[in-house]
Amino acid sequence: IDLIPPHPFPPRHWTPQEAKQTLDRLGLRAGAVCLRYPPEFARGAMNHPDPSARRAAIELTKRAADVAEILGAEEVVVWSAYDGYDYPFQVDYREKWTQLVDAFRECCDAHPDIRWSLEFKPTDENTRFFTVPSTGAAMMLVKEIDRPNMGLTLDMGHMLMAGENPAQSIAMVGDKLFGIQLNDGYTRLAAEDGMMFGSIHPSMALEAMYQLRRIGFKGHFYFDTFPQRTDPVKEAEYNIRRVKEFWRAVEKMDENELENVAREHDALGALKLVDDALRR
């Protein structure tokens, strides 16, 4: 289970120790702590213009690693709703980039046994342009941070919002893919729909599963869907069933056929592979 503590575990909620006891009692384990910054960082977290606020955000981020260690989790996923800008000329782009590099290096060095994972997003109602708006930019950031415990969490909906093919993005990230969040969406401008996995783009979902297998992904699957008008338990069951169906389907795909299609850039052959896989 990935836990999204409110910055993290304020007094009115469980302590990390109480959360760990509950997980143990239920036979569950924590996969990651997914950090969310509180509204006082609306002008930026690691990118805040005030150095004291920026320092507070970094310290809060490091405390998330303390929580992860108590929970027995090995990863902290960082998604900031606020690190970016809304208008041209509003920020110094290189300065914001360097601030992120320096902040993540500090976090990685402070907790070398924790895997730090950036979850990018191209746009949001809180921030129209994020400092890291795409998989390519995120990989550039990881390379510049240059720490073995720094990687990425890719969200299917965020990749679709960025105009990406999730399977291609997964292949690009390779062994720096620390986490994957599965969902779907209609890819309308700036819309994160949080639809059930494979419900809108089944062929893309199928290829994403194929690339996860191909890169040897060893992490867990996190379903980031929004059951606002459905039974959340039934939605979770659908997501699990869908992943298993796609996973079994790509297991049965013929590697020779896949290689032939890729070698010839055979569009119709690729569509036939998808049709055959989804009919099995």
C-alpha cells in the first residue's frame, strides 16, 4: 500500500508507528510514502522564492523519508502541486531547475537507503506549467542529480496529458523507473480524468504492460483512479482484473512476430498483434 500522508501524519491523524502497527495487523506492507505539500507552499515547495520556505519544504521532504523508514517502505514519491509557474517571465527557468537538482541531491544524500522518486505532471489547476513537465525533462533532471537512489514514478494519466505514449516513456526510463501509477483518461487539455486502467486506451495499456515486462520492472502497481461515481471496491477489483488480463496477454505474445513488426514498421501487423492479444 502506498500511503499519502498529509504532510506527513499531523497530530490529528495516526502516528507513523500506529500506521505500521495497523499494516502489520492486517498483513499489509507499505510500498511508498507519496508526499503532498500543504497549501502554505502554494508559491512553490522546493521552488519557493523565499529561501526559508524552500528550506522548510526540503526538511519536510526529508521527514517523509523518516516516516517511510518507520513504515518499512523503501521509497518516497515526490509530487508537488506547486513547483512551476503560470505566466511567461514569471520565473527564472534555469534557477528553478537548479533548485530542484540541489534539493533532491540533499534528500538523496541524507537518506541513501531510500529511493527518491519524482512524479512529473505537465499541468494542473494549481500550476499551469510545472518545472518538470514531461518524461524527457524528468530524465534530464535525474541525470543531472546523478544519484543512484534517484528515479521516477510514471503516472499513466500524466503521460497521456503530456501527449506521450506511456509505453515509449517506460522504455526510455528503463531501470530508473521506481514506480508506476495506473489509470486512464480522455487526454483532454489539462484534464486528469483518473479513469479505470485500460478503459479508454486498451492498446496503450497493453503495450505499457509489455514494456514493463521488457525492462524487468520489479516494483508494485499503484492504481491512481478516482471512484467518484462508482463503488471504490468494485473499481479496485476492475483495475486488478484488468492488469492481470493485460499481463497474461503480453506473456502470450509471440516475440518473433513482435520483432518482425518492429523491424518493418508494420502498422497493420501491429494492430493485428493488439487485436489477437486482446481477444485471447
